[in-house]
Amino acid sequence: MNRRQFSQSLAASVLLTGLASRSAQSEETSAVTPTAFTIAIPEAQLADLKVRLQHTRWPDQPEDAGWSLGTNLDYLKRLTDYWIDGYDWRKAEASLNALGNYKVELEGIDLHFVHRPSANPNATPLLLLHGWPDSFYRYHKVIDALSRDFHVVVPSIPGSGFSGRTALPMDKVADLFARLMTETLGYGKFIAAGGDGGSIISMSLAQRHPEVLLGYHVTDVGYPDQTTDFSVLTPPEQAYAGAIQQWFFAHGAFNLIQATKPQSIAFAMNDSPVGLAAWIMSFMAGMGLGDEADERFGRDELITNIMIYWLTETAASSFRVYSQNMMQPPTIKGTNTGVPVAVATEVPIPGGVRLPRDWADRQTEGNVVQFHDMEKAGHFAAWEDPEFFARDLREFAALIRR
């Protein structure tokens, strides 16, 4: 039995043991049994994808546009050529299945998650949370390493990946994930970690379920917006706020579109794999990284992330998450819960300003106990610099266990 087979066998054993130990609980708190899940895409679906890729009707592009207007045409043509002739979904599928996938229905939501328990039964439970346009795949490089020290759980946010196509506001997602960790998997307390939407879910967990959190680790803590009193910001915060404002004007149209007209763009993204790839790559590579995205993330890995959205047809529902959050803004501030926080700041995009400690302290009510600047990673930290991410999480866990 190899290490991955052992991990999967252990995961099943832990699930069964945990469920058996809870069988005597009351009807109100009884857990729902997860089932092992295998990704198995029909060959006909892959054949259909290839036909669509081969028959792409390409747009024109102004000369020397580069990435300034969005995804670069020449780059996407090269990516698509490789997608057709060089990319191997079955290899990616086998790798995803080796992670240890499960499904469970909670409150009518079909929820997918990776569960990799540690061989150490006393390890700390760890909930890893993705955002958009990444997926649970954001963490594929760190699951093995982190499972030496943590019981690792990586869910797909409802509306994305292999979870059901039900878009929910982040507060509701936080509630579901609290249930997943405590009732379904039997972990009394855990550490949450994430970036982008994963940061928001972590902060919502701290506000809504502080009793189950040992702490949370994030790469961002929310951004200055119309609710911010700019008159009280320190100079570093003012500089950061100005940079965020400039970013929003230059790159933030997707946020408004997905928050207000998600269905209008869903038709194109669900019909054209190249259209979906262009939309996703405009955020994976379009804010200064450009063609270097292939080297930073890996061409095969970029396509695998796109494939997760394409094959599950979750582009539309993932867009609707933004409209849900606009209608029901997430609860990320309000009560000082005293939950310890670690912040690992992203390398700024060109023209950007690194997240200052002042803003992190303000957003977390002064509960930051660890604050580090990442030297290589941007918005997708665990994917871009897995060694730093794993090390930083271990340091945080050791710090809050003292």
C-alpha cells in the first residue's frame, strides 16, 4: 500500500470511526454520513470539449495590446493548442482522485470536499478555503505536506467545482463549513485558512462561530470600500486604500458584472471553453503576470483549474456567488471574538501597495498574532509558493498552541 492509498484508507477509517462515535447523539445534532466520491468524466464530454476547442471563432486584437485589454490573444491561442494536443485530463483526473474526495448533503446542499486525515490522531484539524477563479485545486500542492501535521479538509464552495450549483452568500457558506467540520467530521475545533473568498469565509466563521475556531490564517482581510471611514486611516492605510481604488477601476469590472449581471455572461462561458478560459486567465495572469503565468502556476495546472469549472458547468453558479454577497454582505466585522489571526501578505501587483499591518489590525480588532510578508506568492499563495504557505501555517499553529 503506497502513501496515498494509506491516506485514503485512513480517511475512510476516521470518517467511519467518527460517525460511529456520534451514533448516540440526539436527533438534532446527528451527522450525515459522507460518501467517497470518484471523479469520472464521460469520454463523450471530453470529445465534445475537443470539438468546441477546435472550432473556436477567434476575436481580433489591437496591435501591441498585450494584456492591457484583458487576456492576450496570442497567449490564449497557444494555451488552446496545448489544451487540444498536449493536455491529458485523465492524468489530472487520477491526480485529483488521489487526493481523497467525499460528498455529503448538508441543508439540501450537495457539498464536495477533500479529506486527508493525518497519521497523527492528535493533529490539529485544518479547513482550507479557496476563492474565485481558483477552486479546491488551489491547495493540491500542499495537501500531502500539511497532512503530516494537520487533519486537512478542502471543500469546494457551493456553486463551484464538484459541489452543487447552488450559489450562497459567504455567511451561509461559513455556517455550512462549520457544520461540516464539527458535526459531519467530528472535529471540535479547527484552524481555518484561505485567501480571496476563503479569507472572507474565515472572517465570517470568526464572527458567527468563534467557539469552533482555534484561529484563522489569511492572505487578505477585506478591502477599504464605501463603508470605510477614510478619515481615521493611518498613512500606510491611506496609501493602501488608494491603491485598492485604482485596482478596482482598472481590474474590478468582473466584480460588478458578476454581482449584477451574472446570468448575462453565463451563456457565453457555459458554451465556449475558450471564452471561459479567457475570463479565468484574465485574473490568473492579467494583472502584471501575463505570459509568465505558465511558469508561475504550470500550464497543465492552469488548464486543470479551468477544466474543473468547464466539466462541472459551474461557471454560472460561481458567478452568482457575487450577486449573493452583494444582496447579503458577509459578516466579517462587528464583535471582537478574540480569535487569533495570522496574515501572510501578497506580493503587490504592478502599481499596488502591500497590505499594511495597520489595516490587518483594524479589520481583525487587533487579534493578529503573526504577520509575515510573502516574497514570491501573490493572490494564490498555496499554489504559487507551497513551501512558504505550509511553513507559515505550521508556525501559526505552533504559536496558538503555546
